[in-house]
Amino acid sequence: MSSPPILHPLLQYSQHVGELGHCCPLLWDLRESPRTARHVSAPERYLSEFELSQHATNPPVSYLRVTCGIFPEESWVSEARNWLGVTVGNVLDAISETVKTQITYPEWNKLCPKQQNRVNIVFDARWRRSANAAEIRERGVLRSDCMLHHVLFSGLSPAPDADATYFLTLKRPKR
């Protein structure tokens, strides 16, 4: 198996804690739009369209798969596709689409009662603080609710035994 393409620095996870105690040069709360992603070194500045349009890997790939150990279901894999080469924006959009999907009844039923209770607490807090609470509540539990408080993007790492697959690392916001 050949070595995986090199990830764009904005997407790379590092085991070394950097600025603001973060393991990645990107600040992004997955409950928000990918367009709210900012630089750790300049938190007041969102990523530019130029940065979002950069290839996610070198050499460019047309397909990139993102998985995460915190996701309870294999179906929660994010897939970014772009025949011109997957971009940083494509990756963030794919992850966002995955976590903003409503969970299914079978997914909900696979959670133990204790986990269901924790998810309900996060869901209730989300819809109660929303400007359009009834609409948000009616939409139901999202996958992001199931992530509980692990909602900050902390970078991607290549999966050792799977081509075009990367592990997503998440962290909790500091209180």
C-alpha cells in the first residue's frame, strides 16, 4: 500500500498542542456552518474562499472518506468527492452534512437509555436556545446532538490501513 497523500496543513491533527490549546490550526464548531471556520492564530478571521478552495491533499484526490470513533454508526462516514480534487471546503462541507443529519429511529434505538438521556439533554438545550425553537424541535435529534459536547474540529489523521480514509479528532470546548 502506498503512503497516503499529505493533508493540507489546515486539516492536519497534531498530537502537539498548539495555540489556544488546540491540536489543529483550524477552529470550527461542527454545530455551525463550515464557513464559520477560523484560524487559531487569528480567531477573528474566517477562512477565505481561497483557503477553502485549496486541495485537501497533495497530490489531489477525487475522493476522501472521514470517519470518527465517537460516531456510533458506520453510516456516519463523511465522503467528500470532487473530480477536480477534493478541497478543504469539500471536506468541511461533507463533515457538516454528516453531523447535521437527523438520526433515524433504528440509530436512536441502538443507544442505551443512559446515552438517550444524555442526547435528549443536549437536544433540549439546542432547541430551547434557538430563535425558532418550534421548528428546531420539530426537526428532531441531529447526529451532532449524539456527539454530546465533543463538537470542536481538531484535525484529521490518515487511517493506517485504508486508502483515502482519515480519522476525525474532536474535542470539547473549554468552559
